[in-house]
Amino acid sequence: MFRLDRERRWNAEYASGTWRRLGTLDELAHQAMLSSYFARLKPGGSVLDVGCGEGLFQQELRGCYSRYMGIDFAEPVRLARARCDAASDAPCAARTEFVAVDMHDFVTHERFDAVVFNESLYYYDDPLRGLARYTEFLAPQGVLLVSMHTKERTERLWDRIGERYVVVDAVTVENCHGVQWMIKVLAPQTDSASR
Ligand SMILES: C[S@@+](CC[C@H](N)C(=O)[O-])C[C@H]1O[C@@H](n2cnc3c(N)ncnc32)[C@H](O)[C@@H]1O
């Protein structure tokens, strides 16, 4: 799919409410697991949320961060900003930013304690390349937090990720409909010794 078509499709799907289901209880397990990992490993730290959608992970963090940046296409970012504004928590809003940008193009000089791919890594053209690129945005001792819906293709992807990253921790969660997600904490191999 061409880039522009992809962007249009995501924007249209968010505008029509297709992805509203991500905010239901059925999806809570992976959102909650990711935020628990962040709270345990990087309490009060900074976080970059790649493919942040409507900002559900940001909401799940309940303001327990020094800096949150979520990136996604324009329509989900619009919804995320509206959700955040509606929460009317001014101090939290000041530490929070949603940026409309294609994840393939995003660059920053900021460094984050955690980079999160919450059901978004497999939308990167080359997911391993994407992980490598976003690893560069990690602060020293930073971690990647990745959640992927369990499917054959994500199992193959996890295998390849495991060859390049240290798996600090991993957990599988399943909802009452038998839908499963695997969530992993990954560290770059270079600084694993001091973790
Ligand atoms: C399955 S949704 C998950 C959204 C969010 N992480 C959550 O769990 O609620 C995948 C997200 O990735 C975003 N996405 C896909 N391709 C992208 C790209 N090239 N650049 C930025 N965001 C992208 C979509 O717009 C969508 O918000």
C-alpha cells in the first residue's frame, strides 16, 4: 500500500470509530501490562509511544511520567489530544505531547527512558529496522516495551527480535475470549551487562 493511502486509511478508520474497541475491557490486559512495566522499571520516567492511537496508553499511565510523547497520524492524534484535554489535568497536559507524523519519518533529539510499541510495531515497513531506529531514541539504560497480538507472523517476528535484543522480561496475557497478546521488555544488547 502506498504511504498516502495508508495514512488516509488509518485516518478514515479512526474518524469512523473502527478502532474505538481498543478502549474496551477486552483490550485492557496489554495496556495495563505495559503501564505496569513502565511504572516498575522507569517510575516517573519519560516515554515515547509510537503509533499511540487515541492515547489509551497515555491514559493508562495516569500521569505517572515526567514526559510523554505520542506519535501517530493526524486523526488519531486529534482524538488523543481531545481525550487528554477532556481529562483537564493541566500539570499532566504540560508534560504530554501528541505529534502527527509517520513513524517512518519521525526524528528527535530527545532521549526517552522507554519507547513503547503498543500493537504498532508490525505496521512498520521493516519492523526490525524500526526497532533499531527507535532504539537510538533511548536514554542510557532505556527499554523498549512491545506488545503484539499473538499470531503466527508475530511469533516469527518475536524470534527475530530475540536474536538482536535482550529480553528482560516477557508475559502473555489472554482475555476472556481467548485473544492473546505477548508483551516484552527489551534492552539493546550493548548495555545489557549493567541492567
Ligand atoms: C492497532 S492501532 C494501536 C493504537 C494504540 N497503540 C493503542 O494500542 O491503542 C495501530 C496504530 O498504529 C498507527 N500507525 C500505523 N502505521 C503508522 C505509521 N506509519 N506512522 C504512525 N502511526 C502509524 C495507527 O494509526 C494506529 O493508531
